[in-house]
Amino acid sequence: MVGDGGFLVEEFINAITSQLDRVQDSLRVKAVNRPLTYALKDLTLELKVFVDMDAQGNVRFRTSGPNESGSSVVHLGFTTITKPMIEENTISLATTRSASLEDLGLGPEDRQKLERVGVRNLAQLNRLGSSTGVQTIARLSDVSFDRLKQAIAMGRPQVHAVQPEPPPKPRPIPQAPPKAGPVFTPSRGPVFSPQQPPVIRVAPGVTKLNLRGANLMGEDGPASVRLNNRLLAVSEADNDQLAVHLPEQFESGALEVSLPDGNKVTYELSVMDGDQWAPNGDMS
Amino acid sequence: MWTPLADTLLQLVESMVAPAGTGLTVTEAYLEIPLEVQSAMKNGEVVFYGIPPHSRWKAGVLPEVHMSRMRIELTGEA
């Protein structure tokens, strides 16, 4: 709100919508104990408002007060729509859960410039970037190309850790036996070791894997996880974490995480045999 | 006394009931109601208030009157 009592158009409309939702909810509750059910189908308001623009370039409405002349008339029409209509006309929930422009380190001015070209979060920035190119977004929005590249890089999906649930008990550190006699240490020559995927050790009874990372929610949904090319069902998904169900009888193999930007991260899932974590490293 | 718009609209919907014993049922109603409206911040949110006009007469001290139109329908028997 600004000093003269004006509100952003979005806030203004949300306030009315919220009141209409309350009406519909109340009517629905009343219908439980009543033989007839009414619904408010349409509402049109001819609002006399003063339209202002603040220093940030946002349009604000203020309802006309007593004895004020020269107000504008805004016709707002509200109607009831069905769930499929909502889905057709709104962005997906996954998109709204994507990292915000603020999370990408963009300042208020850059955020506002991007919002004017319809970009409010990382998913929308990536979608527009893949169809028109970052250079075009930079030109249209007047945000510097380097700044956009930096923001996109910051918003790149990443997996920081994969943990089974429940996590395995910490392995006891074996005591080194006392040294007896001289020890011969061969000199180490050059060793070639091909890059191995990180190993995730999982006990046989584990039912879930928890992935922690960043920007794991894409426009088309969360990152997908496959074990031995078998897609694992997602139980919880958020921008910074993902939980997937493991099948009942799972085996060791490649665990592949397909990130929303198309990149893949591979781990080796290793199912532990027997009770490896028994005291004293008893493997029996 | 300002009332949230939702409460005023609910009262209007409630009023669309045929007198008891007449055997009539209101199936649809179209209302054109002048409202005095006001928006204000309450608990960090914008709340929209709407009440019928204080008076049928115009006076400089009274809030501006805005026209509202609404359609109320019988949506089915519970």
C-alpha cells in the first residue's frame, strides 16, 4: 500500500477474489443442511477508482472516496469456472514451485524487467531461453546478457546428496593391528583409474531414497530417478529435495537421476549383503 | 461500519428465498445493487469491503457508490 491508500492491481483483484471464494465456501457449507443449494455465478463490479503509477512503475488502484470527482470506472467481471478451465488458463504448479528470480540473485529492477516479459521464475526463464535464446531475452527485457547467464547458471539443477531412508548406521572404524616388524611400502607409480560413479550403500530393507539438491523442480515436473532403467515413484518433490520409493526387491545397479535441464547424474547403488554394520565388522 | 464484501454478498444470496408455504422456488436471480466499497489492509492482507449505500440521497460526505451486478443460480438439490 502507498500513502494515499492505493493498492497494486493484483492485490486489489485478489482481495475481491478472496471475498468471492468465501461466499462460495459458505454457500457450500450451508448446502449440507439445506435442501436447496445456491451459487453466485457471476459478479460484475463497476468500480470508481483513481489509477496511479508508483515510482517503480506499478499501477495502483484506489477506490474513490466521498466527494471526489474525476475517478475512472473499472469494470471487473468475475464468473465461476471449472477445474479443467483453471488448468487450461493457468501455469502449472510445478512452474510456480521453481526457483524465484530473487533466489537467482537478481535485483528488484532486473526482476521487474523480466516480469514484464512474462518471466517470474527459473522455469519460465529456461523455457523462454530455450525457445528464443538468452540474447533475445536480454534484448527484450533490457537485462544484461551476462547477468542472465549468471542467473541461469545459478539456477542449474544439482544433486548434492543421495541418502537412503532410514540412513545406514555409521560404520565402526576398525582398529589397526599393532605393527610387527618392518613394513615395506612399494613406491607408487602412475595409476590410471577411470572415473567411477559415486557409490550409495543401501541396506536391503530400505524403502526410500532422499535426494538433496537445488532446482530439482522443472517446468515438466521434478527430476526423475531410475534404478537399473526402472523409473522410481516419487513420494515427495520440492525444489531442494526429492524422495523416491525403492521397489520391494531391488538390486544393486546404476541409479540415474535425470535433472530438469536434461543433464543426468549417475550413481552406483550398492545393496549391502548381510549385516555389514554389526559390531566389530562382523559380516556373518 | 464496513462489512467484508463476502458477508454482504451472502446476505444478498440468502435474501433470494421465496416466502415459506408458497411452494415457489427461486431458480435464478439477477441483481443490480449499488454498493459502497472500500479496501484496506488487515493483518497484512488487502481486504475488500462492500456495503449497501448509507442513504438513497447523494451527499458529499457519503462514500462513493459503485454498481454491482450478480447472478445467483440454484445449482441443484443437496
